[in-house]
Amino acid sequence: MGRGAHSVQVLGPLSAPGPRARAGPERVLLPELRPRGVGELLDTACDALGARMGTCLALAVPLWLGVHALERLLISERVLAFDDPSDLGLLLGQGAVASAVRALTVALVTLVVYGYLQGQRLSAPAALGACLRRAPALLALTVITGLGMFVATSCGAVCLFAPAVLLGWLWAAAPSALVLEGVGPFTALRRSAVLARQGFARWVGIALVGKLVTLPFLGVIQVIQVPGARDELRAALGCPEPLFTALEVLLSSVFSGSAAALAGVVLTVYYIDQRVRVEGFDLDMRLERLRARSTEKVR
């Protein structure tokens, strides 16, 4: 595929700017558009997350509040016990809901981060509206990739999980392609596979570092859900049960939202870098920046 052969089609507010969705280019030092190594990609992701931390958390945390509140309700009512094999169906259902929320969080962050890289500020309501229009396709993509990874993991148990690693590499950019290019789930998977043809080692480095960075967030959530540790922590803080439960749900939501937001930022930066390498997407992004500046001057 040649340079610029597949131009991005950003949905919703980014393609039809309004007063809240695009207030014109920001006066910020935008990252240089060029191929980057693992370290530079992670630096760019951290810069983007730092610049849009408030918007990302405003979008992510409320979504995860519902997930963790439902989880705590099921546990407190003894409907769900993580050590009871009879709860397998509920566990799978809870995991499916969490996967859907994680996919929605990544999609929302993708829109916000892409706007940042273009020097535009996308508001939380505008990003949510654009993402909800893609919700059915996102759900379908989540189901397809979830089933694919489940089969690959099951089959890969006898060959060091190589199929799961392969699919993780080939499908890494699919959520970003689906949201930013306006394509369907199967086309997004094919686009991701095409973009992944360069840089397996780079993806491995990004994936490993991303896992290590999010591990503390997810580790805290796992610890405070252990009944013994939870009771000891509540006793140490001297909190009544309702207050401690509310704090637990809020803390878990902030950590889950932060981990998912970080994953979304990294995937977006990786997706753009792959397009720069494979398609010369830096030329398209420079053109979009120039158009945005010209629009602002006319206004």
C-alpha cells in the first residue's frame, strides 16, 4: 500500500467540528510526525495522557463505576463468589461487561488523543457522542476478538501460547482503525493486520511495558477485593461498611479507568506510528493540521 493510500475518516465531531468539539488548534508544541521507537512512542503516549488526563478520566471513571458497583453488589448479596465454581456463568457475564466497558474506554480515549495530536481539543461529551455512534461495531469487534483470543489461548496451551501472541500483535490496532476510519469490525481487523506487517519486536516492547505500567493499578483492585485483606483494611481505617464500600468502588473505578485510558493512549499512538511507517500517514496528519489552522484564521 502506497503512501497516503488509505486516508483516515474520523467520525462525528472531528469530521464535523462544532463549538464544543473543536475550538480550533491549541497553542501547544505538537509531537513531530515521524516513525518512532518504543521509548519515543511511550513518551508520546505519556505526554498525550498528561495533556488530556482530565478528559480521559472524566470519560473512563463513570463507565467503570457501574462495573464495580454491580460487582460489589453481587458479592455483598452473596450472588457471586469468586471461589465458587457454580458462579462460572456470572463470572463470564461480569467479564464480558468489563471487556465491553474496556473497549468503549479505549475508543473514547482514541478520539481524544487523536484530537490532541492534531492540536484540537475534543470535549468529553463530543467524544462520547461520536463513540456511541460506533458502539454496535465496537461491541461486535469485542466479541470477535474475545472469541478469537479464547480459542487461540486454549489451542496455544500446548505451544507456549504462540497463537494468542500472534493474534494480539495482528489485532492490536483494530480498535483505533474502527473508530478513526469508520470501518466495520472485520475490515478493522484486516486493516490492523496490514499495519502490523512491520515491527513485531516494537509491538512486543510496547505491550510488555504497557502491562508493567498498568499492573500496579490492577493489582490494587485485586488486593482490595480479597475478603481477608478487605476486612483488615476497613478495620484499620475505622470506616463503616457502607462508606468503605463506596470508597472501594470509587478507588477501583479510578484505577480501572486509568489503566484502560493508558492502554487506549498507547494503542492510538502505536496505530498512528504504524500508519506513518506503512502508508506515510504523517503527510495526511500534517495536511489536517494545516486545514485546522486555516479554518481558525478564517473564523
